[in-house]
Amino acid sequence: MNEITNEVIGESIYLNQLSSGLTVAVARRPGFKKVFATFATHYGSIDNTFVIPGTEEPVTVPDGIAHFLEHKMFEKEGGGDVFNDFAALGASSNAYTDYTSTTFLFSSTGRVAENLEILLDFVQRPYFTEANVDKEKGIIEQEIRMYLDMPQDRLHSNLMGALYQNHPVRLDIAGSVESIRTITPELLYQCYQTFYHPSNMVVLVVGDVDPESIWRQVERNQDRKGFTLQSPIARIFPSEPPAVRVPRVEQRMPVSAPLFMIGYKDTQISGTGDALLRREVAISLMWQMLLGKGSPLYAELYQAGLINERFHARYSGGTTFGVSAIGGETLDPRRLESWLVERLPNQELSREDLARLKKKEMGEMIGLFQSPEDLAYAFNNMFFRGIDLLHYIDVLSSITLDEIQEVRDTQLQERSRAVSLILPVAGNESKED
Amino acid sequence: MQHPIETETGFVGHFHDGLGWYVYPTHRFKTITLQAFWINDMDPATVSFGALLPHILKRGTVSWPNFTAIQQQLESLYGATFRADVGKIGDKQLISVSLEIIHGQYLPGKPDTLKAGLEFLNEVINRPRLDSDGAFEREFVTQEKELLTRQIHALINDKGQYALYRLIETMAKGRPFGLRKLGRVEDLAKVTPDALYGYYQTVHRTSPFVLIAVGDLDPDVIASYVTANWNGSRRELVKTQPYTPLNRDYEVIERQPVQQGKINLGYSTRRTFASTEYPALMMYAGILGGFAHSKLFVNVREKASLAYYAYARLDAALALMVIGAGIEFDDYPAVKRIIGEQLEAMRRGDIDDQEMHFTVQAFHNDILSEEDVPTQLIGRQMEKLVLGGGLSGEAMIQALESVTVPEIQRVAEDITLDTIYFLTTDHSATGGDEAQGE
């Protein structure tokens, strides 16, 4: 395997690619008891319109199908589920779906090779029937209802729906109770065959393991399956205008105080790799300089009683969308909003703050390598955008104050701004009987 | 100095006369984690003081007089993670101040970040910013009281946590363990800056105190730091009292405009962490509802499709068990019945070899995995300290491996349902309650 090292933080990642296009990566953690492995596909909730390989016409599939597919991968032919196969080896297993990816994982403190074999096999062996698909609808409906009762989740979801007019990132990752009812085994197979090809996937193992033996094992496993290279997937996204769908969105829920979130849609997002990384790092540093816990504006807002310690400002995005989201609980959403709108474009950006925050980011990157779950999330997320995680430190250190100023000018556009509010329901006292 | 290693936990150190320190020396981590605790009884008279104090300590010190200065100092220390917080184990409230910082050997110029970290902790714990009258800044206290009040009210935003708390509160019937770690709004309202400063001084002087550190460091540094800064004549740690059930099959139904019902059941187990039968109880709860192979997950979720999650969890300090699931409102009777059937199966000893094997393996995995996370190692050591014994690490794994089905049946005999709490709809919210744009 190829060892890619960053000298400054003294960390390496081993990487190689099979002839099927599958990438294998290893991050060594000497002395760690646990091995954490992920098998991820570059397929998330936003990939709802695409061309099935070997066909011509694009298809549009029901909202929430990527997440539904994630659930169904655990089902085995002839009954039983994969959780038990891992449990037999003392491993725990899970999976998650976000806007752009689906990740299957296990964590174990022994019998790594056997667990890795199960991971590689179950993700590459779909088994969907009318009965097992119908059964899952009840479970996922309860999962969706659980999210519907989570105010923070609604706050963010409503913001995305306000910011985006067309892009599917405006929809909930799990879809809706109605949309998942239309999912069939045939639709699941279509999505599976399009997006679960090895060339669209990456295996990552984090722990006290030997990279070469991991590589050889994955190679042997994949050789048996005889995958051939697939042409690139045609994903189709609608064009998204710079303007938001609506500038404000409000929902009433049983909460104790209003929840506020202001968002800016990134209209400049483009490309992959280091250019994308550079823009993301610059925007992240900008938000920390403007509204991080050490910033003067944060102190003023706190002093004025407008925010609490859980107030945050952060950027997240893929290759086709990007959003800055700033918010938290407040008693006076209007005042907080006008304060932010007025001050964010004019707040002074200082060289000293930038230097200090670069130190902070560097420490956090070193710390990231100590948390296998967080490392895997960051690595996979960057990998699917063509970004090398280990370039992070170099990009970080070369960002200039002028670049921060420039991204601020492009980010803080009024037409790309929306506010989401969760307000308490009237007479919000609970009743008992 | 030579300090004996506790082979079972991997920690070096000791605790006596209400004062102690522990170090877990390891090369595994690139960070150093330091966590200091004051341990107090949950008491309605003081719980609000304990909840508020960490918020004041975060606001300013003599060297860094405001929040911004503290935060900028942390940023300069390569993004050190700082928390001043309150926690709860059984009937104890823990006030904790913690710092996780990158070890200097992994940083450019190799700065002594352990020294910097201890200095930081020292500032926060021993040198809080005071006003000209020698008490806490009035403004800080007023602001933090207001924010903490809102935080207490905000429990209602998290339906799962809310339901769990309401269950425990109902089971407690006014006993201290039913108090939340954040205390009550009505008690908090009475806290004055002077009284809070008095509380701080008392806690500082007399409450049981322990400093725990994990990382590549010399235990002597921590030992001498504690000896130099803390006196040894403190209150002894009082063992946590397990709970005794006052209800039997008591049912509480609460209505709110929610999309999903939350069922929570509380049981008395009669065994705490220190009990020799605790490993059997762990096996019981694990087989019943600890994992994806457990009876509750399989029967409530996989077979009946009635829930996304369904779990059973022990409180090691209080000798109680909680079962929880998020369900459709109308499925309440069906879910209650299925849960009852699973408990009955446990009592009958209807447990196969596979369930035994999977559960032992899963605990094995969990216990070893904790050792890769500094804060979990510290949490484990604290639990052992506060609960006065119990097994951990390899010794716990071995004990779990030797548990038999009859031993599980014996603990199952003593498990009794105390209270069922169900959060359900008031029918004011409809299924597709959409957000409205202006």
C-alpha cells in the first residue's frame, strides 16, 4: 500500500486501489484495543435522480430510499440478519446515511479478519423481498417520527427547505412517512446496482492492524466476486438559483424557548479536491473568527443574553451544495437576527485571531486521529469529494487573511440567506392524567 | 516515588480521607486528559448551587478575567477541550472540571502542555474571578442563573430524556436521587452571589476531591500537584444508597403534541455494582435489551416492527433498570404486552446458548473498547470510586463469562416493575405538521 504522511502532525494513511476501482485505506493506531472499519458508498439522500448503468433515461426514485436501502442491507437471504453474524464474533455493527454517503461499519476488539470478511460480504450481497421491505416500513416510520419530535433536527431540516428551491438537499435524509411507503424491492435493486459498485466505494480500517494484510484480504475477497470496472455514475441535479425558496420558515413545537437558525446557501460551490478543501477551510476559519467562542461578537451576544453556550456557527457541504448554519436557543430571535445581519459583514477580521485559530485547528486534527469514529467520518466524507485528509494541515497553514475576507464577501449574500425558527406552542404546559 | 499499579484497572494512585488522585499512564493517546471532581450528596438544599458553580468558574479567573480570555487561551493551547460541568451517579452530584490537551511531544517546538494544562485547571478551580467585595461577580451569577433556568426548562425539547427523567422522578417520590443533576428552577431562584461563593468555599475546603489523568505522563507530577494544592482533611465519601421501590405497577400517562409515543418502564433490581451478583444482572439486562441481538430489539423491532429503538439499561448505583422504546400511540398495549413476555421469558430461563454467547462477547467488546477513550477510562474509575467497588476491565469480563442461566434466573426473580411512564399525543399535532414559510 502507499503510505501518505503528513510530517507536521506525524500521521499516515495507507491507500491503494483494486482493479474494480475499490479503494482500501488503513489508519494505524498502535496500542488501540479496538478496530473500527467502515465500508462506505458515495450514495446519499441527494442522489435521487440518476441514469442506471446500461440504460439511457434518467430515473427519479422515492425520497429516503438511500436510507431505506441502508436498513435493508442487514437482511440475509434465508432470514436472519447480519447483526447476529457480527455478534457471534463479539463485534458490534451499525450504519448511517447522510446527504452524500452511506456507511456500514463494525467495531471489534478481536477476530478482525473474520469481521472484515462479513462486512465486505454483506454489503455486496443484497436480498430484498416484498415481505422484508414491507416489514421495514413500520420501523423506519418510527425512526422518522422520532426525528419529527426533535426540535434541533426540525430546525435544520426546515432551514434546508427554505434555502434550497430545487436541490434535493432540501429534503429529509430519511424521506417522509408517505414517500417510504412507495419503496419496492425493484427500486432498491436499481439503486443498489447503480451506487454499490466497488468503484463508488471505499473500505477504511482504523486500529492496531497491519496495512498490508488488510490489503491482501480485501484483494482476495474481491477477486472471488469478479467485479469489472463500471463507467462513472451519471447523477443528475437540478439547477439551483442563488435566491432562497423562502427567507423565513417557522414551526410550532412543544419546546421551552424559541430555537433560531440563520443559514447562507453557498452559491460558489464547485469542483473537487484541494480547491474545494481550501474554500471549506477558509469558510470554517471565517466562522470561528466571527462567531467562535473566543470572538468578541460571541461575547457581546452572550453578554446581551441573546445566546447560550450551545450557540454555534459552522459550514458543511458536498460538491453540489454548501450551507453555513448559525444558531441556537434564544428568547429574542428577531433581535439576534438583526444583530447578526448587521455585524457579520463588518466585524473586524484580525491576523492574530487567524494565527491562534490555526493552532486550534491543528490540535483538533491531531486529536481527530485518536477517535476512530470521527476519523472515519472525516476521511470518507473528504474522500468522496476528492480531498486528501492529510492535505488539511498544509491547506490550513497557507490560508491568508485576504482569502477569509474574500469568502466572507461571497458567503454573506442577502438573497441566499434564510431564517428557520422553532417556536413554542401556545400554552405549552404538559397535561397529566 | 513508586506508586503501585492497580492491575485490574491500569490506574496508579489512591483515594483516602476524601482526597485522591489516579493516573492511567499510556502511550496510546496523543492527548493528555485531566479531570477533577468534587463529589457531593444530591440534596435539594445544595443541588442548585452545585449545578450553577461550574458555569461561574467558566466565566473568568484572576489571569483570564472573562470568557473570551479563557477561550482564547484554550485556542492558543492547540484547541484544548475544556469543560466545567455537573454530573450524577446515583444520589451523588459530581462537579467536574476537565481539560484534554495535545501532548507537547506531538507539537512543533515540543511545548510542555501538561504544565500548561495543570496551570489552567489551577486557575479555574482555585483562582476564580471575584468582585471588589471578594465574592463572585454579581453580573456573572445573574446571567448564568438565567441561562441555567432556561437549560432546565429545555429538558422538554428532548422527548426521550424528558420521558426518562419523568419516570425516575416518579419512582423517587421525593427522594434525592430523583433530582436532576441541574437541580430545580425554584431552588435556583434563591441562589445569591454571596451564598454561592460561600458554597464554593465550603466545597473547596471540605468536599471529597479527586484528580484523574490519562496519557503519557509521570504519575509523580499529578501526585505532587494534588499534595501541593489540596488539604487532606476532607469529608469522607459516603457510599451511594441503592433505591427501594415505593410503587408497584404504577402507571403515569402524560399528553403533549408529539409525533411519537415514548414508553419507559422502571424496575427495581435489588443489586448494585458492588454486588457479587452484578455480573449476572448485567447478563440479564444485556440479553433482555442491551444489544441488537437482544430480546427487546428482536421482538419489538425486528419481529413486530413496532419501534425503531427498544432497550434495557441498568443504573449500577441505584439498583434499578429502565426499559424504553419510541412507539406509535395506539401500540402502547401491544408493546407493553411484548415487553412483559420478554421479562417472563427471562424469569423462565428461556435463554439459549447463542444469547449467552453473543451477550458475553458484546460486553467483552464494550469493556475493551472503553480503554481507547480517555474520558471513558476516567468515567469507569469514577464509577468504581463512588460506588465503592465492583469489578472492571478483564476481571469483569471473566466474571461475565462464568455467569450461568440459573444465576440469571435468580436475579430475574427479584426484578419487579415499579412504574410505567407513557408520553403520548394530545391529538393537537397531526401527522404531516409542516413548517410554514412566510
